[in-house]
Amino acid sequence: MSALKIKKGATSHSAYNLRPNYSDTVERHTLAVLVENEPGVLARVIGLFSGRGYNIDSLTVAEVDHLGHRSRITIVTNGTPQIIEQIKAQLGRIVDVHKVNDLTVEGSSVERELALFKVSGKGENRIEAVRLADIFRANVVDSTLESFVFEITGTPEKIDAFAELMRPLGLQEIARTGVAALSRGAV
Amino acid sequence: MTKAMTGAKMVVQALIDQGVEVVFGYPGGAVLPIYDEIFQQNSITHVLVRHEQGAVHAAEGYARSTGKPGVALVTSGPGATNAVTGLTDALLDSIPLIVLTGQVPTFMIGSDAFQEADTVGITRPCTKHNWLIKETDKLAATLHEAFHVATSGRPGPVLIDIPKDVQFATGTYTEAKQVETHYNPQVKGDIDAITELVKAMETAKRPVFYTGGGVINSGPQASQLLRELVAATNFPITSTLMGLGCYPASGDNWLGMLGMHGLYEANMAMHDCDLMINIGARFDDRITGRLDAFSPGSKKAHIDIDASSINKVIHVDIPILGDVAHVLEDLLNVWKSRGRKTNQEGLSNWWDQINDWRAVKCLDFTQEGKIIKPQYALQRLEELTKKHDRYITTEVGQHQMWAAQYLGFEDPNRWMTSGGLGTMGYGFPASIGVQMAHPDALVINVAGEASWLMNMQELGTAMQFNLPVKQFILNNERLGMVRQWQQLLHGERYSSSWSESLPDFVKLAEAFGAKGIQCHDPDTLDDAIMEMITHDGPVLFDCLVEKHENCFPMIPSGKAHNEMLMGDASTDGAISGAGEALV
Ligand SMILES: Cc1ncc(C[n+]2csc(CCOP(=O)(O)OP(=O)(O)O)c2C)c(N)n1
Ligand SMILES: [Mg+2]
């Protein structure tokens, strides 16, 4: 047995918890991921985020090129610059991923989301809801004597703002599509 | 040319076309059609293991010792779930494997059928890629693609799940050359980045090469170029556990392994260097220790084929994305064309410093009395086997670290250990895979008694296939590495770390028809090892060693490279003055 005196409890903190000195500012990034339209790709992408502890604020996926067999996954995530770089590199090495674009850093982009709002109420509230919907350019897509379903498109912030205003007016349910995004310009 | 055949036949045909010679596997209902095809051909040898975990580790041993992908074949449900540990092991160590699993017929998927498991779901996080095949027509192309994906870029395990009806149905066989793939990772490094590294190398006063398993994975050419580069620049070189053998242990510039149980000189050189050149390693936490104190004064370059390894934990100044062999070739050319410059004066001072560190002789120990020290057992094993055509596998624990410290590796693919996952039970089946690939070589698994018991059933496989693998068990009757941590970090409360009720290993060997040897006396150790080597057949060598020996040097987790704990022999007298900083 070693005669050495060994300090008890030598571990103050483990390397597992440490991160290098990158900026600590958490940034929001929108990533466009072009993937092979195969079963399991989405599971791999989502599994990557949950397995490695990354955040998903929004995720949308749909086939965008039927002949080319491609789908586009749009992910809004947040993290420090180093984490964002890791996320992109990790996505990039998935075998069925063709391309990862960070729309937040690669020039300016447009983002849209569609949402449906069910608002129920009577009297003043009902009138106020319609008035606000008009200001936000939301359409009424269903109505009863006690309720409306509004359809609204816009940036996630605009939809958040609309939700805040509807809440006291009888907001029952929201369905949001998640963000679709494209870079601005010709290509 | 198109050929019609059943899915089961396609599997065998594709394996033959891909040059596969050995498949490790275990049959069951969902793979019977494939086994039927295996029965009717002679090109491929099927090794029947005794547990599916053994099949995957054996395939790993085969792959790690040849550089070729290893192949395993198992049934659905429990066969597939038993393969999970091996897949994860291969993923973490970047070992190319093709694992074929049977699946219930397509029309029964999702019905909780007998022996149904969501194999692609379960194995998604532990494979580089996996596929569930639903049409026989796509099977052959997928098999060929699987070999491509497993072996290109950063290698890794892939899995193909094949429902039984797909195996029975007839489809069109696709030749490998007809298969299109979009998976094509970049191998050439960026020449500007390489030139920047060369410039840094020209002026560095205290450079060090920090190499890893990526050099081995890149192929023999990479090790060759690395040796040329080290010889030409006279820079010191260390390596991770995974990279041992990429530079010869007998080489002048070799500092030994680095990391948690690495050598003093290697860790100190990493801590004090001014230029760190990481070649195919990944700044694992066993290597870096405390991150904010990791090599604080150095400029860091990192050559890696996987972009996600670069800047993952350590920020590097010169990232180079590419295959090691390709990048080293360009690096050497650029360095030569710019006049083969290094900072001679700086280097000479650096070597003086390194030689002072070497003089600490951190691996020294004293063998005295009648009890074999594990270090001594390995030193003797090294002496008596190093001239042989030798391959070493290990289990996981203290014995593994001692093997890394006391055995010398002159070439790549000679040292096959479970690094990233640290899988007890890996070494024995891996040795079987190695011996299948190298029938005439001396294959030794350096084991701990506890690890070895985890896959001991494979002794049946070794006997059946006449594989003369040598199981060299350093028996300390302890889960030694656990006991060491409990001693150092948990107030000597040895919670469940005694190996109790151990079998009589000699009788155990004999029960399988193998040879058992027990040795407890340092004076008879050499003869016993010679008896093991010369015996033509599997040997279970029960080497009774000092029970409470600790493995040093050791960087406790959360500590920096210059905060190593040392063994008693070398710290005697070194504790005062400057040496105090080491404890
Ligand atoms: C499958 C698995 N379970 C648990 C562990 C944790 N573990 C690491 S080393 C060790 C003890 C190994 O004992 P032994 O094989 O006798 O080797 P020794 O350390 O005594 O040389 C254990 C339990 C592991 N690495 N793998
Ligand atoms: Mg033990």
C-alpha cells in the first residue's frame, strides 16, 4: 500500500462542469438544416438536443423538395457562442444532414410563424378582441356567438405580443406552427 | 448487371463483396434466414460467441487490430439490446463496426411481437448511423453504404435492422459501385491553417505533440508521417491512452502517455508548453483535468476530422479540419519548403527541462518481499513478450492503466483498450477478435479479476475456435480502481469494492478444457509467464498481486496537470522544496 499521504476530498470541482472562457452571453440563433427526408432524421436531431442538453425554442420540419427527397428543419435555439458553434458542428456531422445554415449570422433573414388563437367572451371583451385582431392583421377563421378563432402570421415576437393582449379578453387556446425562416436577397 | 436474390443472400453477398472474412454473432429466430445462407457458403467464417456483447467487442478487437471494419450479427430483441454496450464502446472510441440485427417482420413491427424491440430507436444515440430496412430492393445498397459510413470521416459503429420478411423476399442486388452517397467528409486540411501551424512550429520554444486515437484511425500512413515529423523537428511527443503505438515507445522523443494516469514528464510538458499540437485527440476530461488550469500558456493547434471535436471543450488557436495523414503530409511539405526551421536554442533548453522531469522516474517502484506487485508482473510480461508478434487488449481498471504505463508499443493497432466508455468485460472478447484477425500472433488480454468475470463465458468461444488467447489476470481480489478512489476521496470507506467469492481460476479454466496457471511468487513469475506463452491454446493466468497497490501518477479529477499525485518510490525526498507542488 502506498505510504503517501493523500489529501482527502481532493476534488474541489470536476472538469465535467467547467467551460472555457468564451463569452457567457446567451444568444438566440435560427438554424436551417437541410436533411435527407428519411425516417429517423428528426429523431436524431431531437435526440442530439436532448442528449447533449441544448435548448429548442422552436422547431419546424417539412419536406421542401419532393424529387430531391429533402426536408428542411428550422430550429430556433439559444446558448452561448461556444454552444451554438457546437450545435452547428454536431448537426453537421449527422450522416443524413446535407447543410446547416445559421440564419442569425449569415446576413439578414426573415422569420414568420403562423398561430391560431381561440378567444371566448361576451360584450366589451368580444368587441375589444376583434378591434385588436384588426390592428394585428389577424383574420377570423371561425366564430360562434361566444368565441372566435383568429389566424395570425408574423414574427414570434408579434405573436407573443398578441397573446399577451388576448389573455385578459378570454384567451382559451393557442396553436403555433413554429418558426419558418429564409435568408433575405437573391440567393 | 442486375441479380435477383433473397434478402438473406444479399447480406452474405454484400459482406463478401466488401471483403469481410469474419463475422461474430449469435443466432435467433429473426436472423435464421441469414444463418441459413452462412451455412451454405465458405468465404466467411462465423464465430459463435457466447453472449452478444462478446460479439460486438470481438468485432471491435478485430477492427482495432486491423483497421478494417468489424462485423457482428445478432437476432432481434434481446440480441439487439445485448449489443448496445459494444456499440456505445465503439462509438466513443471511433471504431468502425457493422452490426446487423434481425427484426420481426415488417407487418408485425409496432405490435409488441415476440422479441420485438425498437432497435433503431434504442441504438440511435449509440451508433454513427442506423437503418431499418423495409424493402429487400434497398438492402444491398444500404449494406454497401453502411461500410462507407462506418469507415469514412470519423469512423464509428453503424447498425442495420433487417426484418425477417425482408430477408425472405427476393429483390435486386445492387453492386457497391452502383451506390451513390452524399456522405463525404473533408479529408484535406486548409492550407492556410496548416501554414499558420508551420510558422508557429518554426518559432516555438517549448512545443509538444499531443497525439491520440485519430492517428491510429487514420491508418498506418499517418503513424509513418508522424514519426517522420517528430524525427525531423525533434519535438517531444506524448499520446493519449487511445494513441499508444502511433509513435514507438522506444523512440527518443517519446514522453509516455499523458492524462489522469499519465507520466510526470508528459503532463508537465503539456502544462508548460508554449505550442501544443493536438493530432487526432479530443481534449477528453481524463486528459485535460481542470480545464481552467489546462496548459495555460500555450498556443494550441488541433488537427481533427470531426468539426464537433474542435473547440468543444478547449478553445484552440489553429483549428485544422481534416484527416491526420492528409494534413501531416501537407504539414511536412510546407515545413520543408519553408526551410525546415525550428527554434534550436529554445528546443535545447526545453529538452533539458524535460530530462529533469524524466529524472523523477515517476514509474519507479520497488518489488520486495514475497508478494508480486502488479507493476512488476507487467514489467516481466513486457520483458518476456516484447520480441513477439504481440497484441494487447485490456479490461478496465488499475491493471489497464498499469498496462498502458509499463508495456511498450512500437506500432499502431497493437494496443486495443476501451478508452472512452471504460467497459469492464471488453478485453476478453476483444482478444478473441484480435486473435481471429492474427491467428499466429501472441494475443494477451491484461485483465482484472472483476472485469474478466463480466464476459468469462467467452472461454467457450476461445476453446471452440482454437484461439490461443492469453488471459493475464492481475488478481488483487478488489475492484481495484474503485477501491483506490474510495481510499483517496471517500475516507477509506470501501463500499462494495472487495471481489468476494472469487472462483478458483485454474479449475474454471479446466472446466472449459483450457489451461489454468496460478502464480503468487515473484521468483516463479518468469517461468509461469513462459509457460503461458508457450502453451498452444487459451490460458487463464491467475496472477495474485498486492491487493492495495495504488496506480500513480494520478491527477485527481478537477486538478491541474502539475498537481499530480505520485507513487511513494519517486516522492521520497521529492516532497520538500519544489517537489511539494506535486502532491
Ligand atoms: C461495466 C462497468 N461497470 C463498472 C465500472 C466501474 N469500474 C471501473 S474500474 C472498476 C473495477 C475493476 O476491477 P478489476 O477488473 O478487478 O480491475 P482492477 O482495478 O482491480 O485492476 C469498476 C467497477 C466499469 N468501468 N465498467
Ligand atoms: Mg481487481
